[in-house]
Amino acid sequence: AIVLFELLNMIAESQIAQPKRVDEIFGRLPEGAKKHIKKRDGTP
């Protein structure tokens, strides 16, 4: 049961917590940097 709980925690971390942290860090970048990243990635 502990192994399954650890797997569930890993999935939650990778699918929920990590993307939120990335978005938070991205939000702190200067607008010019965000613009260039979006252009590079082809996102609107």
C-alpha cells in the first residue's frame, strides 16, 4: 500500500505541482522574455 501511495504522490507532483511551479516562475519573467519564449514555442 505504501508503494502505491508513493506512486500516487509522484503522479500528483508531476501532473499538478510541477506545472504550477513552472507557471509561477514563467510569470515572474520580464514581458520581453515571455514574448520571445512564446514566439519560439509558437504559442499565442
